[in-house]
Amino acid sequence: MIDFSKRSCQKELLDRDDIPFADIEINMKELEFINNYLGGHAITIEGYKRLAKYKKQLTVCEIGCGGGDNLNAIYRCCSKQLVDLKLIGIDINSVCIEFARKNTPISDENFIISDYKKVHFDKKPDIIFSSLFCHHFNDEELNTMLQWMKTNSKFGFFINDLNRHPLAYYFIKLATKIFSRSYLVKNDAPLSVIRGFKKHEWKTILNNAGITTYSIKWKWAFRHLIIVEHAG
């Protein structure tokens, strides 16, 4: 029996650095489909809009950008709103970045292969965000991440990540078993859910990082949108 009262610490397959490109390519395509049709991209767009407001010139950075599908979603949104947009994607996995470079309209130089903590900006991005990234880390690592996002963003940052819940776990486990062609998705999607967070856990993590002004909203399907907007 799975204990949903606490987070799993089991590593996902995608956390490894020896996954072939062909396997990651299938994984990235299926994750984009899931994000698109289960509302993940809509949550990312909401977080972006909350911080961007009506500004017409922005730099937006995603850490743990994976295949770039969230950056693509923001790009499409800004194209409709005629925003002068610079997008930056950071991921430690070179294979993910290779996929993102082929599947986004973003300039190659705006993708950075690195641990996000080692990236230093000449000019702070206006907005930093992560999507389905935080659940890969323990509380101590999240403390470091939140402080980095706070320090390196001009207007603020947001997080789009999973709500740990039995319904979410068993739904995605069944759906990926039936429809997925990717062994990575079949293994990692359900595991991601039990590595996700309850709302009270987010409050503790944020407060421990010295962040006391924030909003946390539950979103369909079983996600949280956390927004931290800097004063002024």
C-alpha cells in the first residue's frame, strides 16, 4: 500500500544521465500532450500572466525546462499579445536541451545546459518559473531553489507542480498503462505524483526559505500554482 501522507524519495528514471535520445524524445512528446490536455500549460500561462501583468517587454526563464513545451506555451501566448519576449531555458540534461532546441522557436544561445544554481545572469530575468521540476528535490534542495529564484528574478517567480493525491496517482497510472508508448512516462508519471506536495508542505517549505508573502492555488488536474511576487 502507498502511504500518501508523505512524499516518496524514490528517484525517477529521467533523473538518470544515461537515457538515450530516442527514449527522451518519446517521453517529451507525451509529456507535452499531458500538459496540454490536462491543463498544465494553462496553469503555466496563468502564473506568467499574474506576474507579467500588461508589460510589453519581458524576459522569462524556466529552470528544469525539459523539452521546452512550457516555454512554447508562453511563446504562443505572447505572440497573440504582441509582447517583445526573450525566453531562456535551463536544464542540466543535454539530451533534453537538444530536443528543446529542435522543437521550439527559441534561439539556441538562450538554452543553457547547466545546474540552474551555477547560472549567473548579467541582467536578471523579469520572471523565473518551474513546472514539474520541484518534486525531483528534497526539502533542503528546495530551500536553495526558492532562494535562488527569489534572488535572480526581477518581478517574481512561480511554480507549477503536482498535488500528491490517490486519485491523481491511480488515474495517471491507468492512463499511461493504456495509452503511453514510453517506459519513462509509465514509470515516472505515477511516481511524480507520490513525489508531489500537499498544500501544508508547500507552506512549510516556503516559510523555511524565508518567503512569507505568496499565494498557493489548487488547480485541475491535481496541481498547485505557487506565485511569489516581489514588492514594488
